Amino acid sequence: MSCPGQVCSHTGIQQDTTHTHTPAASMPDEKMDETKKKKKKTAECCGYPISIFFIVVNEFCERFSYYGMRAVLVLYFRYFLLWDDDLATSIYHAFVALCYLTPILGAIIADSWLGKFKTIIYLSIVYAIGQVTMAISTIHDITDANRDGTPDNFTFHIALSMLGLILIALGTGGIKPCVAAFGGDQFQEHQSRQLNTFFSVFYLCINAGSLLSTLITPVLRAQECGIHTQQQCYPLAFGVPAVLMVISLVVFIAGSGMYVKTDPEGNIMWSVCKCIGFAIKNRFRHRSSSYPKREHWMDWANEKYDKLLIAQIKMVLKVLFLYIPLPMFWTLFDQKGSRWTLQATTMSGDFGAFILQPDQMQTVNPILILTLVPIMDRLIFPLIQKCGLNFSPLKRMTVGMLFAAMAFVSAALVQIEIDKTLPNFPSSSESQLKVVNTYSRTLNVTISPNEHLLIESFGSSADYMTFDHQDITVSLNTNPVITKAFSLIKGGRQTLIIPSDPSIMYLEEDVKSKPREGKNAIRFVNGYTADLNITNLDSIEPSATTNYTLVNQGKRDFVLRHGEQWCEFSRKFGFGASYTFLIPSTVFSDDCESITEVEDMKPNSVHMALQIPQYFLITTGEVMFSVTGLQFSYSQAPKNMKSVLQAGWLCTNAVGNIIVLIVAELGKLPKQWAEYLLFASLLVAVSIIFSIMAYFYTYIDPAEIEAQVRKEQGLEPEEMEKETLEMEEKDEDQKNEQGVKQTKI
């Protein structure tokens, strides 16, 4: 059974990691004919096997589960486990790299041992256990004995989440090469039209599952939940994908009695590896100059392996050689879910009609790709061709790499704008201080050695003062003069609170980084003469200061109470700011109107919309690079070697993510924009190398070479050779017709 542009009945390794979903390897024609004869007649509905409905629902739920979990993963690392940006990025990309490698293992298991059906069942169980484990690891109340909203035993949560991610990587990668191929197995020979429709619906479900999950799970994460304390609802954000994965498994098992199940038939990758290994070993044995040289080093496998297989491997190796520079593209591309998401947390997501969460910006990529693929295929590429320009596949890939580099230049420019709005935080040897006056009159404040401030009642110093020494002396021009010594925190920010009784002035530690997840850090200083109760805050004594509380963007109401007296204070917040609110003694007489605001840290002012150009550039690069790259690869190698090429393609993804891991951990560049420019520069250099390799590449016709080898061996008559060529041309035409369907999220 030939499945044009999609998946044949033999399991290949399917690309399902960026947005390019590609065909798996075809089995030899003889085996295909045998398989068709063995297929049992299955129950049908509207001309389609009923079994495929279970497979389609299964795929929708699984993709929702995977992409939903992955969308919020880096923020879970950053704000729940409290890892820094570099460690969060490193572990995220280590997980993604593992997800790119495990499909190779899944294909080998399915083709050589268990078969596709059992492989999907067993590894889906592993997958579901991983998702549930991951969801449990996000419940902070499990180890929050003191009920302060922060886990007391981070080791437990880290260990549980790492176990969950390993199981998820094994599960999602393991079933990836099997599900679509298993769906193709359900169709009879006469159902070619229904087969093509199935793959269209199949990839539509992938698109729908991943797009919806990337929109929904960040919204779930932004909710607040908890048993004892209300925190960001990571259990819900990870729990919903876990439930969807369990549903996916149940639905797939429910259709068990209706499936066509084929036996394992061997995996071509194992044969290729053995042939290459024998050629290397045989060449090493005959390394002496007394042995005549052979045209190609793979010819040293002639003693044991068929010449046709050797010729096919030569064609594959020629393509795999071109893969060497490709990991750098994925190094940049997959940072959408890590560095770019973290960048979005320092920006404003207020679009007026709606508020966009930082991790929802990733949805720009799938929306753009669904728009750009048909535009490129139907308009841009044909227009270039009509202009007489030779825009060959390898040239498209080179241009795609340059677009990705430009995307990171754009990201660097956005980061420079963000850095301009960030506070000037102290270095590890410096201290910063702000002064707040809640005394009843204006004060002259002198801070040794030479800082002189004039601060109005219920006002503050203009900005933080930076000191390169810790010990200071503060003098107030009260009557009598009050002088007091303080020791500042190195590398920290503090506020000197001057209360209604200046003699008890004191230091309060301030936040020294942007509030997490774009929230706002607020606190109150009580200038009232008695204790106050404030909504969602502890009771506050006179002259005291509350701890910082994180509040979301939007309008927030606070009710202040003392006995029977109360008033409501309202404030609309943006993203990422920090405020100190000063409560005067007249707070109830003027209905909270006299509460004064001191801005400790300005809100995020750079809008998330500025990320759209970088998403547009990276998506354009993806369309030119990824889709074109696999189409080119398959046109330059035998169709029974598609699984080998996919294995190589997935390895480039894995290596690309490992490069991010290395740079994040070892690079330690002081500025994030510099790291973006470093990656852009590296990709430009790699694209130049790739263009040189492409210039010397000679395009081939695999079917013609195979036919020539068969003819030399006397294995195929002229008529069969002609038929084979016609079949190849037909497959190629069908693949081109399905070009848009090869794109997925």
C-alpha cells in the first residue's frame, strides 16, 4: 500500500517536533502486496474503517497533552522550582532533545519486536504515567508544611518532575513513528481516496490539539489554586494534559477489536547500520597499500551485502552529509519555548480586548505557519520560478537559515528595548537604598557621607541611591536631631521607613528582581494610629510594613478595616511593577483617597506585540528550511530509506537542542541580547558553510540509479524497470500534491 506524501504501512520515524510532519519509509513492493492480501475486512462507516475514528481521537488527545505540557514547562522550572533562566532553559532543551531521539527507539521496537499496536499501547501507558507524575510534582501543598505557598522540599518536586519528563519523552517519542503508520494499515487497497482524506483529518487533529493546548494551558496556569495557599495553578495546567493522555490511551484501547494488526517486519535502519559497520571494519582490515583502492569506501561491503543495498546507502550518506550543519537551525528555532517565553515575561501582554500570557505567544508560530505554507507553495515559490530564478531546494534551505538568524537579530533588538526599561539593580558589592517619609512634615535627611535629601510628608526619595559601602549613618532634622546607624545588605535593595515616630525608623528589604510571571509586588506601610486589617493581607500594626504580595495585572480592590470603620482602595496594575502604598492617619475620613503610592519598580512597558516580527521571521525560515529540507531529502534517496533519513533529521533536532543546553550553561553572557546575537552570528556562519556544500552537490535520480544497479545484476527486466520509474514519479506527484498536509504543529 502506497501512502502518498504521508505514512505507509511500514513504520518509519515520523517528524513531529517542529511543524513538519513527514512520510515514513515504504516497504518493498513485494512485502506490500503480501500485507494487502493478509489484511482482514474491517467494519466500515461512510466508506471508512471504524477503527480510524479511535486513532484520530487518540492523536488529538495525545498532541493536546504533549504541547499543553510543553507550553508551560519552562515557566514551571523558572517560577515553581525557582531555577534561574539558564538552568530552566538547559533542562527544557535536554527534555526536547530526548523527545527527538526516542522516536528512533520506538520505530525499532515496533518494526523489529512488538509491532505497532503493542508499541503504542505499552509506551502510551508509560506516557500517561509520566504525565500524571509530572502533574503531581506541581502540587506545592504536598511539601508545604508551614503553608507559606512555597514547597519546603524542592528535592522531592525536582525528582518527581524529572522522572515524569523522562517517561513522557520515552512515551511521546516512542509512539510518534507508529500512530499514523498504524492508521494507514487500517485501509484496504481500494480505499486510496479515503486514505488521503484520513491523513488530512489526522494532521488537522494534530494542528487542532496542539494549537488549542498552547492557548488553553497558559490560561489554566494563570489561575490560582491550592489547598492551604492560593498559588499559580500548575497542577491544573499539567493535570489537564495528563487527563487528556489517559483519555487518549482509553480511546485507543477501546478500538482494539477493530484494528488491522500487522506483524513486525524488520527495520531498515538496523540493516543499514550493519552494512556500514561491515564496510568500515573491512576497510580497516585491508588498510595496507597492497590492497587496491575502491571507488567508494562503502564498496568494501561488497563481499557480504547486496550491491543494491550498498548503492542505496551511498545515496543516503550523500544526503546525511548535508545534514551536518543543520543542527544550528534547530538551536535557534526551539528557543521559542524557552528564551523567547522568558523574554515575554518581562513585557506587557495587554492587547486591550484581551490579556495574553507570556507562554501564549508561542501560538503565533502555528498560526503563521498555517498561513505561510499555502502562500509559499501556491504564490511565492511559483512566482520566483516564473521570474526565471533558480530557487533550488538547497537554496531555499539556506535562505530559511538566514531568516532564522534575522529572527534572533530581531529578538536582540527587542531585548535591548526591554533592558532600557529594567531597573539598575546593584552589583554583588553594592547596596541600594530608598527613603520613605510617613512623618507628619517634610524632613531633611542626611545620609553619610554626602547624601542630602528633602522628602515631603508621605513622599519618598526620587530613586534608589547606590552605595559601595554597607555602613551608613542617617540624620533627620527633627527637634532634637535624630541620628541612627544602619548596615545595608550587599547586593540588595532596601527602603528606609521613617514612621510617625522618627526615632524608630527602620529598614525594609525590597525586591531586587522583576516580579515573577509579570505579576506586581505590592506592600503597605501603616501610618494609621491603630492596627489595620487589609483584604488578603495579614493584620498590620501602626508604623509597620506588610510583606510583599504578588497580584496579577488588572484592577484590584483592597478593603481596609479597623473595628467598624472601613474603606475600599482600588488600583489598576500593569505587568511587572513594584509598589509601596503609604496609609495616612486620615485614611477613613477621606475614604482611602489619601493613600499615597510609591513606585519602587516601573511596570513592563515594552509590548509583547514587538515579538511578532521575530516569530514571523523564524516561521518563514521554518517553512523554507524544514518542509523543503525533508522534501529534498526524500527526492534524493530511495523510498525504502525514508526511515533512515528521518532518523538523521531527528538527530539534527536533538543536537541543536543540546547546543542550546551547552551555551546556556557554559556561555554565561552578561546580557541576553548578546546571546541572541551570538546565535544569529553562528547560524549565518553555518549557512555560508551549507551554501558552499550545496554548491558542490549534484542532484540525482534514486530510481534511475536503482534501476541501473538492478539491470547490471540482471535482476529486473526492462519492463519492470519502466514500471518502477513510473511508480516513483507517481509517488513524487502525489507527495507534491500533499505538500500542505506535511505541515503540522
